[in-house]
Amino acid sequence: MGAQQVGTRDVDWEALRSAARDIMARAYAPYSRYPVGAAALTDDGRTVVGCNVENASYGVTLCAECGLVSALHASGGGRLVAFTCCDGKGELLMPCGRCRQLLWEHGGADLLVDTARGVLPMSEVLPDAFGPDHLTTGGPDRG
Ligand SMILES: O=c1ccn([C@H]2C[C@H](O)[C@@H](CO)O2)c(=O)[nH]1
């Protein structure tokens, strides 16, 4: 992917929250009746979004973050710079544990996350994270 063009100072958090609320209205959540919307800014300035898509086999449910990560790659890839998520009332929602791992993969420690405690780096939202680096350094045959 191209060089990083978007810095963390360029984040329009209100626009990002608004994009999350808009996509939340497209959620498919007939089982939980708990729609979720997520929006993120990429390092080349795109906004990518996702909503949760449930399934009659509940465990197959796709969280909003899954759709967002899929949209990231489908629209050209790159890295996530800033992320926000909202519930059905449009209020801030913290990503679930699995989705923190998903976000770590695509934004890393410096990804800015909109949280109840303010904007925090992913390193504070998922401390001591397992990530791609472990696969190149931690295996028994990898030194
Ligand atoms: O970070 C989260 C947490 C929950 N959900 C969805 C999954 C399910 O459809 C509904 C209730 O858990 O909310 C998300 O999309 N993202």
C-alpha cells in the first residue's frame, strides 16, 4: 500500500461517529436486536464502515468490525488509523474482545480508538497483545 498520508491529527472524530451511526442503520440484527455500526479512517484518507450481520446459527454472526475490515481490503487495503463504534442508540460502544484482535491486525498499537475514557491507542485497549510479530519471532524453529 502507499505511504501513510493521514496523521492522527487529521481525524475528524465527529464525521467518523456520524459514519458509524449511518451504517448502524443498515445492520442485520433480527436475533439480538442490537444493531452496531463501525467506522474507521485509513492511512490514505478513506473512510471504511461496517455493520453487524447476524445469522440464524448465532455463532456465525459477523460483528460490525468484521464488515469494516472486509471493506478495508475490498476498497484497496492499507492500515486503520482511527476507529469508532456505536450501538443502536448511536452511542459509543467498545469493540468486543475478538474484534480488538481484528483491529490490532489492521491498525496495530497506534490505531486510535474512540473509548468511554477518550481517544486511546490500541495498545491501551488491548494491552500486551498477541499479533503478527509473534509469528516471526516466537516459534521454536524461528530462533
Ligand atoms: O464489538 C461488537 C460487539 C457486538 N457486536 C454485535 C454482535 C451481535 O450481532 C450484537 C450483539 O452482541 O452486537 C458487534 O458487531 N461488535
